[in-house]
Amino acid sequence: MELTHMKSFTTGLTLGIGGVAAALAGRRAMSNLKTSKGHPWKHRVLDLGSAFLQRKYPLEAMSTYLDGLHMYADETGRQVHAAHFCIHLEHDLHQCVIFDRNAHDARLIGIEYIISEDRFRSLPEEEKQLWHSHHYEIKSGILTAPGVPEIAEHAYFEDLVKTYGKTFHTWQYDLHDFPYGAPQLMMGFTEDGQVREEVVRERDREVGVSTQRNRERREDIPMPVVAPGANSWEGGSTMQTTLQETPVKR
């Protein structure tokens, strides 16, 4: 009897895993077809084949989806939605790719590196000017992990509140429908009154979260003291990238 139960359990587990795998494969195929809609069929067939046959190890390792808002370092009134997909690469280093939203046809708009306070404090002073703190983004509820249970999200942000990020956007999608120009240094908000309420409302509506509720749930997370050198824009000037012609070295 026990052997029969074990066989039934094994069969059920196998079928269950197979069903999940089939569902994921089907979802990946549908996503691929939606994204490639309107493309030549030979491209669509290649994309579909690649979806099933190629392993994408860096993409598969992206374990965390964080949703937030960024502002341009030298023009803080320009504020945009940023959907982060991150890998915990080392114990004190995350790396994230950033899209304009969490959708099949989302535009890749930038990257962010996230480090611990200890690593930030060890950086050269010039390098620190490129980094922003996450204390207010988390305490205010602006940065969120959609779909994650509250208790898990809370524990995650208890650690992340003490981290620092360096962010560059490669697509100024608030101005252009094409990724023109040099990458732009971005910053995070540091106190009330900086973020535009209409931007928060639109993000919350699109993602299905409540920034205010996030804020209330995180009141018990201690507010860290920001390490000197971060959030350079608060001093009235900041670093920003520009294009310039330069001789080629051979």
C-alpha cells in the first residue's frame, strides 16, 4: 500500500512539475509572440526558437523586481518611472537592469548598481558624487516590490534602506521615442516635497501599489544616517555626462 501511495505521489509530483514547466514555456512563447507582433515572420520564428532553445543565465538569475521613481541629477523636476530587475551578485552588491515599466514591450532605459554602506564609505570622494542613498525611497514607500508578501518585503527593505545606488539612464524616454544622446546620471529622492504627486499616483495606478500604505507599513524601519558624499545634487551642483569629441589613441 505504501509503495502504491509513493508511486502515486511521485507520478503526481512529476505531472505537477511538468504542468508548471509547460505553463511557463507557454507563457514565454505567448510573451515572445506579443513582443514580436508585426515583425517579419522569419524574425518571429527565430525569436520563438531562441526562447525555447537558448539559456539566458544572467536573465534567469534576476530574482528581484523593484519598482521606483528616478529623477535626473541635474534637472530634478524631470521624474520618471523605473522598473528594476536585479541580481544579488555579491553579499554587498546588486546589479539591476531598468525598464520604463513591467511589460512585454517595455523599453530598456538604464542600469543601477546597489552597494552596502561599508562599500560606499570606501569609495574615492569623486566616485561618491555619482551615488544616491535609498533611505527616503524606502521609508516613504516610493520603492516597492510588487506582489511580494508584506512580511518578506519588509524584511528585505530593512536591509536595503542602508544601501546606495549608482544609476544611469540610457534612454530619456520622457523626452524622446528613441535612445538619443549620452547616458544620464539619475538620483533618488531624499525628503518630502521633492517627488511630484501626479508621478506617484500614475505609478501606483499602473503597478497596483499604494505608496502611502507602504510608508505606513515601514514606520518601524529605523531611518539611517546618510553617509557623507552621497546625494551630491543636494549641494546645488552635480555630475552629469555629456558628449565631447576626443582624439583616438592607438
